[in-house]
Amino acid sequence: MEVRPILSTLRRHKTAAALMVLEIAVTCAILCNAVFLIADRIERVTFPSGVAEHELVQIQLGNIASRDDEKARIARDLELLRRVPGVKSVALINQVPFGNLSRGGGVNLTPDQPKSTLNAALWDIDERFFETTGVRLVAGRPFAADEYRDFNDVFATGEMPQVPVVIVTRRAAEKLFPGQDPLGKTVYIWTTPSRIVGVVDELARPNNLVRQPYSVLMPTRLTVGSGYFLLRTEAAQRDAVRIAAVDALMSADRERVVVRQGNLDDVRKTYFRQDAAMAWLLAAVCVALLVVTALGIVGLASFWVQQRTATIGIRRALGATRAQIVRYFQTENFLLTSAGIVLGIAGALAINLVVMAHYELPRLPWIYLPIGAVALWLLGQLAVLGPALRAAALPPAAVMRLR
Amino acid sequence: MMLGYELDLALRSFRRNKVLTLLMVLAIALGIGAAMTTLTVYTILAADPLPGRSDRLYIVHLDPYEAADYVPGEEPTDQLTRYDAEALLREKRADRQALMTGGFVAIQPEQSSLQPFRTEARFTSADFFAMFGTPFASGGGWSAADDEARARVAVISQALARKLFGAADAIGRVVRMGGADFRIVGVMAPWRPVPHFYDLYFGKYAEAENVFVPFSTSRDLKLERMGTLNCWGRQRSKDLTSLEASCVWMQYWVQLDSADKVAAYRRYLDDYSAQQKAAGRYERPPNTRLYDVMQYLRVQEVVPEDVRLQVWLAFGFLGVCLLNTVGLLLAKCLRRSPEIGVRRALGASRRRIFLQFLVEAGVIGLAGGALGLVVTLLGLWGVRHNGEAFASLASLDLAMLGTNFAIALAASLAAGLLPAWRACEVTPALQLKSQ
């Protein structure tokens, strides 16, 4: 296809052509970044929890007044819950994945490190934790029965807490000891040493997932009342089990209130609601952008076809085929779109730099640039097809008569 | 100005290109709708929570952390230890001051028809109410003497008063909370500062608490606290909320009525820090801050990142919609060169031609704005149903309504400028000859 006649025509419509290039450029710049943001949100929303999410029910109770008999009550509550029909296993932990409320702590490689190597969610777990949650141990061993101690005996003594053994998540292990075997290594959480005896595949912390997605498990069973009862059951039985469990707990002791109850699927949904909404919103903006840009191309191309009716007639009379007329408009659109895409990619990188400076976002991976480019090329070709076909359909004789 | 003829011409032109006109209106409506929805949400979230008062209210930051990881000039933590908060409150150096923390209380209603339930509470001191100007439906706050006496007094929200006592006056009634009997001294009329500036750890856009009780009383009864608690150091207390614990978890607000007082208070905080260091309690040199409400909200970056990102995105989209409109208007007006030539030959001035196309753009803008309003209302309806803490706040006020039309009109007039200018550049002779 000869490009020169197209360029000379465009030179006569500089402003309109420039506007179209600009529109495509802005669309391309926004599109690349928006698609990247969508991918980022999808990655967040699908963050693995590491637990058997679909089979877990959580119940948290709160005392009406502070009491002293917590330990005995917890033991009785656990026993009651284990007897609820449909319950396979029960554990008591201090937080749940995506639950928003967390206990965190700095994890260090030396006792007197000024800035912690990482901040991890600290999990107080009991003997039934692994069996109940389905958290997978990928290296080392679980805690031995004699390593479990009461929370108060470790944390409410007035001394620095001593937790001789801990289990860490794979992410935490890689951050603490990159490229090394973490088993047997020592970390310091309260300036006191803890030996890593196991590594679990994943255990998503209740919050702060983007910056510090790390967890440390400690064999410190809760003896205070603010924990979460986790009940493992069949997915289909979750509601029935939850209702029966709450009923059993409250019948045993009415001096308390239910703070939270639900299944872990809903906990995840609530935690990521904003990310999901943002992803949908971005997708809607992308679609709207493409539609508006396509309509702009259709509108402008239609006007150009009308304006060039005479030229088209002459070309047809001189022997140009319909296909050549169609190709003329397609090539013209390709040239404009390409110019827009080049500008747009520069714009996309510029926007990304600004966004990176102000928001917690990584650099725009290059792969999103061709995605935006191809999308706009396709869009341009599709949009121009209608007007181009209409131009090609003009009968040369009728067009010539207009003169 | 006589625009009747221009209007008539515009309407004729629209009728000739119905689909195209509709497309332009739709594009502007979508752009305006997106921009206005996000801007409305942003304006609400970035608003001044206490207009007229916020510039005299300051949050106090001290720096009690260890010397080991001190970086000179770094922001100190924005919460206080209980020791410091109680010390500052005792010395009362500001016009008004209050220490506070968030928490929960379990309420056991008298009537058996109501189950015990838990609700959000604030544990604070006497000046809280006067300092923040909380509205009262009846009664009022408690006194400094009540704070000292660890009195079992409470201020509750009107909603809670209705739930517990129906329409009857709640003042003087007794409510059982956290296993103790509290006497109600005040019922707070609906009050919701947005953002929840005085304790961002309780939820940046949380609603105001339903129950307010003296902090001293809350410690007596060991009421459940809630918020962020950071501890440091090699000493560890049995109870992290005790007076001697090295943990920050309290907010401290002061009211200072003049610039002199602000300066004096800053000196006082530095002196206090220096004294604490001399006494061996602090390890770092004085590193204090005194932020007023709006400064504090800015430093804490309260408006969610996503909301700011959405505003940029929406205005980018509006930009594309406008570029689109400029392109279409331009193409349209160039195609009407012959018509312009005739009008010019018949004596119309360039000004009138310019006006003709500007009116056309303006009408499209107004129509786009009107439709954009519908899009905005739909958008806000969507925001209200997305389940965020601030969702219920998303609604359009009169000012935003005006902004809506102003942006729509300004945008489309700006879009019409280039085409209108090109139109009045048309040379009549050339156009007439080519006819």
C-alpha cells in the first residue's frame, strides 16, 4: 500500500488527525496502567490463605465483665464444641486469615537489631491447629506435645517472653534466610531466641498482606478469652454447625456475647471487597474508554469518507478496486493508531512513574504495553471497517455526477 | 445577548446528525458522571471533620521509643503511653485537653426482651465533649472531678438511649456495662465527624462511639480496649496497658486558642521530653509534634489511595471523552464549511459564526451534564452499596450539583473552542466558488 497519498491527505486535516492521535494516546496510556492495576488486584484477591477455607467456621466470644476462670472455661467450651454434630475438629487461635485484627511482632536475626528484618503475624496455636485448619507443613516437624504451653505462662509473667521453638511460613523463611535451610536457625522476637523447627506452606495473616505477608506460629495455647474458635466441618454443614455451636456455647454460660461468627469464605470476601470493587471499576473504565474511542474513530472516519466522496469516485473511475479503497482507510487508521500508540506508551510509562511515586505499586511490567497496543490496533481496525466499507460501496458514477 | 437564532441553528444541526449528537452527549455524560462520582466521594472523605473548630485542635506526638533505631527528624509515633497521657492531663497546660482510647463494652439491658450486646466505646476525660463540640440531646459530659473519682458515669448516643429506654429521658437512669452500673449523665445527639479523626486506629471512617465513659473508670473495670498497641524495649510488663508499660496506645488532643499558646505548648512538650530523658524514662532527644486536625489527616494519609486513584482515572477518562468531542465537533463543522460560507456571504460576522458553534457545543455540554447527573447518581448509588465504612456517606449535595453543571459546561465549551475558531476562519469566497 502506498503510504504517501495518505500522508498528504492527512496533512490537509492536521488538527483532526492530531486530535485522533491524542485521543488514542491518552486511551492507550490509561488502558495499559488500568489493566496492570486490575491484574494487581486480582493477584491480591486470590492471595492463598493456606487453610481449608471452605470447611471452616469461626466463632469469637466476648466477656460481659472481666473474669478469672478463663482457662477452665476455655477447656469446657472446646469440649462442648467437639461434641457438636458435624464438627470434625476444633482449635482455638488468636486470629484468622484476612480477619483484619492481628497480633504482630518484629522478627530479628540478632537480639539487639535496631530495625527488624520483617514484621510477622504471631499465631498462638494449640495442639489441634494443624488438624483443624489443614495448614500444610512442608519442612521440619510440628510442635511436640510437650512444647505447647499456656499463653499466660509465656506472655503474662512480667518477664520477656521465652518461646523456644517456632514454625514459620515459607515466605517468612525465604525473607529471613534467603537461599538457606531455615530449619534449626534462630530468630529473635522479644530479644529472646526461638529456634525454627518447621516451615508451613502458607498461612495468610489477618492484615498488612501486601507489605509484610509473613507469619510465625508459636506453641502457646490461649488461656485468655479473646480467641477465635475454629471448627472444621463439611462445607455444606457450615451454617448448621455454626448455629448449633453458638447455641451450645451460650447455653453453657450466658455471661458473654458473641462477637463474631461466620465462615472463612465470608471473611475473605469482606477483606477483599474493596479490591474486588476496584477491579470491577477499572474494568468498567477500560470498556468505557474503548467504546468512546471507537465511537470517536467511527465518527471521524465517517466524516472523512463523506468529505472525500469526490476523491474516492475519481479513484474508483480510474480503476481502483473496492478492496483498495477499504485498504486505504485501514492503512490510514493504522498509521494514526500507531502514532497514538507510540505516544500512549510513553504516556503509560510516565503515568506509572507518577503513580509509583505516590502509591504502593511496582513498575509497570513491559508485557502490558503490547497488550494496550494490540487492543488499540484491533479497536481502530474494527472501528474504521464500517466507514471504509461504506466508502468502497460508493458507485463511481453517482459520485462523479455530484461534481 | 440574542442567542435565539444560534440555538435554533444548533437544534437544526442536531436533527441532521441525530446519532452523532447523541454519541457526543453520551460521551460527555459518561465522562462527567465518572468524574463527579469520584470527586464527590473524594470531597466527602477529605472533608474537615469539625469545620470552624479543627484549626484550634491539636494532636500531641511524643517520642518515647528506644535510642537504638532513632533517625533524627523522623516522625514520632502518633500515640502516647498511658504514663505520658496521664501526666500531660494532670498538668493541664492547654486551654482544653483530653486523653482517650477506643474499646468495647458489653451492655446487659434491664428488660429481658433484649439480649446482652457489645458496642463501641470511648474511654476519655472530661474535656472531650466541650473540646470537640459534641451536640447533646439532653444532659452533658462529666466533670474532671468524676475523672479523678473514677466515677461510674456515662454519656451514650441517642440511638443507644432509644434502644435501651425507648422515648423516656435517659438522664439519671442506670445502665449495666462491663458488669458494673453506670449512671447516664448525657445523651449525645447524632454526631459523626468524618473522618473519625480523633482515633484513626479505631477505623478511619468509623462512626462515633455509642458509649463514652471516663478513662480512669475503664481501667478500674478492665474494660476491653481496641486499637493499635505498640511496645518496645527490654522490659516487659505483665499488663501491657498498665501505667509503667513501655507501650503506646492512647490518643491525646488539646485545644489551643492562639498562635502564642501553640508556640508555648510546643516548648512545653519539648521541655517535658527533656525532663523525661533526664529522668531516664526517655532515650531519645525531644522529638515532638503538634498537628492540627487537617495537618494530622494529611500526614496520616487518611483518604484511601484507591479513592485518589479513582479521581485521576475518572478525570483521565473525562479527558478522552472531551478529546473525542473536540474531534467530532471539528469534523462536523469543517463539513459545514459551505453553510458557513453562505452565512458569512449573507453578512454574518465572524463573531456570530464563532458564537453559533460555541452555542452548539454548550447545548451538548448542558445535555451531557444533565445526563451526567443521572450517571453520577447511579455511580453514588453503586458506592453506597459497596459495603465500605464510608459507603453510607456518599450522596450529592447542592454544591456538587452546581459543580457538576459547571464542569460539564466548561468542558464542552472548551471542547467547542477549537472547532468554533476553525469555523470562523472559513473564507466565504472559496466556499461559494466550490459550490
